[in-house]
Amino acid sequence: MAINDEGEIRELLSRPRRIAVVGASPNPARASNEVLGFLVRQGHDVIAVNPGHAGATIHGAPVVATLANVEPPAEIVDIFRNSAEASAAVDEAIVHGAKAVWMQIGVIDHDAARRAEAAGLTVVMDRCPKVEIPRLGLLK
């Protein structure tokens, strides 16, 4: 489960997935809002995770308080938290049963990435699916 392996990134993004976006914001000026909307438009089953907005929707995606509230489990956990808070989100993704963790551009935590890899998860770090999908020719 190599970090940022091109083939694994292509596999993760090549078909619709259940994706939990941790740190999703209803504010259209925030990158998490833009990426969440993009993932929805690409046909992914997206769940927003933000305790301050649980019960609402963002781009039609339901918002839940914690990753534990995502049922069935997400295949990919996309982390929009700062690097200092990424570790806790990665640990939650491991417990949640995710297949992959995706740390957004600027979110870097090598220790958390190693823990996720050791638990069998694919790890993508310091990248954005909104950038990777068009770059890989996977736009729907």
C-alpha cells in the first residue's frame, strides 16, 4: 500500500466509491465544499463529516457528526483537517474499516500514514481528488 502510488490512485478514483469527507464545510468559499461538490458530481456516494452541521446536507450529501456515524462504512476517508489533526482522523478511518485514507493538499502526517499502511489501507497524502481525476482522464 505505497503512499501516493499512481496505480492505486487511479484504482481509487476510477469507479464510484463511498467517500466520507472529514472536515467538510457548508461554506462555498472553502476548498472542502468545492471538492465535496465535485465528488458528488462525479457520481460518488459522499457523506460529509462535520459535528457542527450534522443533520444538514452539503451539495445533497448528508452531514454526520463523526466517521462512526457513516453507515455503511466509507471506502475512502478524505481528510480536510490540518496536519496536526490528521492523525486522529486517520486512526478513526482505520477503526471505521475504510480501505483508503486521502489527506488533502498540505495535509501531511508521515506517522499516521505509516499506521494506516500497517493496517492495510491505501494512503494518498498531499493530493486532491479534484486535481487527480482530470489529470488521470477520469472525468465523468
